[in-house]
Amino acid sequence: MPGFAWRKEKPEVMPRARKYPVELLERGTRLVFESGRPIRHVAADLGVPAETLRKYVRQVEANEGRRKDLLTDEEREEIRKLRREVFELRRANEILKAASVFFAGELDPHRPR
């Protein structure tokens, strides 16, 4: 419904395709954990940018509970859902406020607006 002024949410955007297969990143993560080699060396061996592998390793550590300073994938998804719910509730609240003003004017025509 793009024609409505009250609808301010952004359209759904398809996620970007992954440049590197998940299997390759998982293999690199396993090598980092098992061999103890630096991420940069493992990334060079696999032909993946070191920063890409480092981010993936950090997220795996968070998901496994090894890192407490990062959010897990489940926590990120829960935050996303809660933000969406807050948005919808605020929008519904705005609609209800506008409706109450309208109906208050209908019930009491002498009331200043």
C-alpha cells in the first residue's frame, strides 16, 4: 500500500547474496579453533579476506557462548522482532489517538479543537 501517508515503514529488501559459501567459512572457523593458527593465515590459505573470516569466527564464538560481549544470532533476531512490534504498536497508537480526537469532536461539537 505505497499510497498511504501513514505507512512509513520501508519496503522489504531481499538480502544480498553471500560472496563466500557458508561451508568455506565454517571450514575456516574450524581450522582457526583446532589449529590455533592466526585468522589471517587461515584466511590466506582459503582465499578469503581476513576480515570476513574474523567476523564469522567472532559470531560463531558468540553463538557458542565463548564470547559474552557479542549478541548471538537468536538475540539479534529477538531484537529485530521486538523493534518491529514496537513500530507496529506505535503506529496503532497514532491511529487510535487520531480516531479518539475525531470521535470526541463528533460527540461534543462545541468542544474547541
